[in-house]
Amino acid sequence: MSNIEMTAVFEPCEEGGFIAYIQEIPGINTQGETIDEAKENLTEAINLMFEERFAKI
């Protein structure tokens, strides 16, 4: 399996916490109270997207 490089973007929210999204994949976005939580949630969102896509193959 080859490595895939993507750009994760983390932006602070005015009300606190962070918004996170993958620049190259529209619709992969999430949030978290901390950057670490946002990273975990983003990883989960990416994994779910790939699981769904590969299940259709």
C-alpha cells in the first residue's frame, strides 16, 4: 500500500476549540476542543470515508 499525503488544516474558532478539515477532500471536516481532539476526529473521519469507499468496490 502506498502513502497518501494530504493537508490537514486547523483553524481556531471564536467560541473556542478548533475546526479541522482536509484541503484535498471536500466534505472531510470536523471539530474539537483541542488540536489533539480535532486531529483524532479528523483521522476518524478520513478512515470512515475510506472504509465507505472501499466497501463499494
